[in-house]
Amino acid sequence: MNLSGVDLNLLVVLDALMTERHVTRAGERIGLSQPATSNALARLRNLTHDALFVRSGGALHPTPVAIALAQQIQPALQQIQTALSPAQPFDPMTSDRVFNIGMSDYVEFVLLPRLLEKLETTAPHLKIQVRSGDRRHSLALLDSGEIDLLCGVFPEAIAWHREQLLFQEQFVCVCRRDHPLIDDSISLQDYVSVSHLLVSVKEDMVGRVDHLLEEQNLTRHISLSIPHFLVAPSILARTNLITTMAERVACEFVPTQNLKILPCPLPLKGFSVFMRWHQSTHDNAIHTWFRSILTEVAIKV
């Protein structure tokens, strides 16, 4: 295809339609009238030989062709926008810039206190906006430029993303210090005989441990499943439940709660926490500075 014969503004329309899933709102987003946006969609359909969007329930639903196009177009548009944006002077000691970061509650718990402590002395007026959500939603926010970077676990590789390892985590068992059935260590037999608390972001009753137990024809009894870990220590300190959780979280609560940490009796692999950013911001001086601060903080967690 000869690009000189293609109206590249149509790609901006496609990006807006993917975001809004509504012709009128997409037009408002980019300053076009509803008829002009409809006309642009018709031209896009003619260009791609595909319907691109199908109307259902008052919304536009993208076809596989539209989704595939958007995955390639959104990073390119973000790079163009960054390239055309005028460079702004940046002084960490005076800047009140807002950095938008995607984090899970676990990463918030581990990194944010130390990050804010560091920023108090290096960038006291800087502001942090934390965005949460599932992985797919967070990656979409990164591609659209609505967040500056993500911190978390990312098994998928994306060609237009860059990433850096922040730290590695492992799992331990935690129960109350005076648990009547568990001393200073726990065997696999004892592990499956007691009742468990499960922290499940999927909000179900099955965790990684259960898959390992199934391989050994074993099961455990889960009395409680919760979507967030912060309430877990308080529950454990007052019951005979046991949980398997990230070691850094456990170490924060053991000194102040009636809790103890035990090695996990299963070969449960830990996980790695990465910082991920869009390649369009890779050489941006402000972003580079902020990533260096986050890297320095992560070394100490």
C-alpha cells in the first residue's frame, strides 16, 4: 500500500473508536462531528475491506481485524504524540508533575512507602497517581499513554514495551504464633490437615498451591478466600487458619501481630516483579529519571 494515498487521520479515528466504542463520543474525543466520524469509519471500512465494528447493545464491538490494527496503531500514535510534544524543563526539586503508575495492592504495599520516603527529599512536590485494574486493562492504559509505567508481574512479552526487573519474591506460610497444631516448622501432612486462608485475586477458591497438591493426589481445606491480602494478618492472628503469602508482606506484619513465618512444605515457585514502560518514553529524560528512582527504591525492599 502506498501511504501517500492514505489519509493517516483515519488512524486517529480508529484509535478513538477503539477507546470509546461509540461514534458520537469518538468524534467528540478528536474534535469531529458525528457525520464526519461516520464518514471516516466508512472510509476505514473501504480501506481495510472489513466491517471493523459491529453495533450491538448500543455500543460498537471491534472485529478481529480492528483489534489487530489497533494493537499496531496505538503504539505508533503514542510515539508520534511524544515526538511532537515540546520538551518541558524538569527540575525534580520544584516539579509538581503527576506520575501515573499502574500497581497491584501487593506492589503498592511493598514499594510505595519507600518510594514516597525517597521523593520527600529528591522531589518533594511530585505527585503520584496509582491506577489499579486487571493486567489487560493496565496494559491498555500504558499503550494509550494514560499511565507512565506499570509495576507488577507480566508473563507476556509485547514488542513495543520495555521492562526491567525490580525484585524477586518467594512464598512462605504464616499462622498465629500460638497455633495449637503447628510448631516452628510444618510438614506437608500437617499443611493439608489444617484449614487455610486463600488470597485470590481471581476471587475463587483455587490457588497455585492447589495445583501442586493435585499433582500429589492431595487436597487442602480452604475456609476463607479473600481478594486482598491486607486483612489476612488480622484474621490469622485470631484464628487457627494458615495462609501461604509473599514473604515481604509476612515480614512486615510478624513483628506487630501474633504471627510466625514457616517455610512452605511445597516446591512453590516465587515470582518476579518488573517495571514496564512504553518504548516511546524510553529515552525521555523525565521518565528515565523516575525509573532510576524506582530502581533505587526497589533494591532496598
